[in-house]
Amino acid sequence: MTSEYTPEENKLRELTGGDYFSQEFMDNLNSLNLTVKEANIVINQIKHEITTGECCLEAIPIRLNYLLKQLAPEITKYVVPSKELIAKKELIFLLNLKDNITFCPNCQSSLFLTDKFCYKCGAKNMQ
């Protein structure tokens, strides 16, 4: 009997638990503050990369871990993003919120107009 999945898809299912996420995978999501919806985005990205030949069998665990960490909303002591990632996130922040932001008068960090103070240096927002 042949499997309905490719070896790459089987590896991805093994790592995540398949249709219903394993407890180990859910614990990983919880530690990164990610939702099931966000995990599905990562899994669909990897499936696309498998289909297009961009991700091989051996790279699936590394790619899964990398994408989950990149999607994590908070920087923790366990997830240290690269300078390029930080710059990309700041650029996305600026592009999406350009009408709702200002800059700290002290350290020039991006702030929402509604922020009372800068979360980086503590200076009062004058807007």
C-alpha cells in the first residue's frame, strides 16, 4: 500500500503531528506565543516550498523552526532575530501605520500617536 503523501509531506506531518497538532508542537507554539492559525501559515509556506522544490527533506525541520521563530510576535531570550529581520519588521510597521505614528523626541524610536511615552527610553510623547 502506498502513502498518499510524499516523503517530505510525511516528515512535515511527523514534526507537527499531522491534521491534529501534537502536544509537543503545541507546546512549541505556546512558547513562541503563536496561534494555530499562524502555525498553519508556516505549514502552508513549507508545503509550497516542497511543491516548488525549494525545500528538501533534510531541510524541513530547520525551515519549520526558522519560520516559526520569524513569525513569533515577541523577542524572547530564546529567539534572537537578525538585524535584517528587525529592520524588515520596522519597515513593515512604518508602511502599515505611517498615518498613526510619530517618533520619540529623545531616541527617534517609532511610536503610535496614542502612546503616552516611549517604550524604549521612557521619554514623554509630545504629540
